[in-house]
Amino acid sequence: MRILGIDPGYAIVGVGVIEYNGHSFRTLEYGAITTPAGMDFPARLEMIYSQMQEVLMLYKPESMAVEKLFFNTNTTTAIEVAEARGVILLSAQQAGVPVYEYTPLQVKQAVVGYGRAEKRQVIEMTKKLLSLTRTPKPDDVADALAIAICHAHSAPSSVAKQLMQAMGR
């Protein structure tokens, strides 16, 4: 199963592409889509959208795993991240790639085995699970890979749940 993990943002979008065969992981690519701070916001969204389309065309993932947004302070930032997330989801929809969403708690649980794990623990376990020689930078990239790992561990139950919903059960 080829999975595209995304940590959404508008300045930095973490991107990680992995393959999971039920027993092991293979990292295909990871990095970040970055937009310049002084750029007009709609132009930043367009940049994210076009680069997402490139990633989707190049790697042809079977699914996209995206972190659910959770903000408790800065609503302006939350709205802008939500707008960037919208163009990311649109890219997947247009490419015919199903999207699965996970909370930070679910990601930590799937990667570390503890839902209250610290960020550093998640990054180190991600590095270990993917047999990476160095820590992915910036943290958004490591987060994207962790989200992909979360989906790999959760996908069978997610797919079964969607099938049950489609069948009206």
C-alpha cells in the first residue's frame, strides 16, 4: 500500500510517501512544500495546490493520510491552515485518492504506542520504523511520515469502516 502522509500548513506542508506491505515500511520520498512569507496568500494556496498535484501524479498514492486540525488559541492561523488544508484535500479528490484523517492523539498512539507521547518520541520512533539514517527536517516532514505510519497501522479498520458505511450497516 502506497501512502501519502500530509502535515498541513500554509508556510510549510510536510509531505511523506511510504509503502507498507503489512510487515515492513519502505520510504519513497519526504520533504516539504514551502511558501514565502511575503507572498500574497491566494498565491501561496495556488503554490501548495500545484505542488500537491505534482506529488500526487509522481507517486500515485493509494491513499492520503492527513492530520486533523486542532487549534485552541490563534484563530487567524487556524483559518489560514484550514484554507491550505482545503486545497490539499481538493488535490487528492481531483486525483481520485481517498483521504483519511487522524488526530494527533491517534498518530502518537499508532507510532509510539502512547497517545500522550512527546513530539521528540514520535520523531525518533518514526525514524526507527522507517530505518532512516537521519531525522527528517523540519518537524512538519517527520510529522507527515508519522501520519503515514499511523494510516498504515489503521488502514484495515478504516477501509472496513468505510465499506460498512457504504453498505448501510
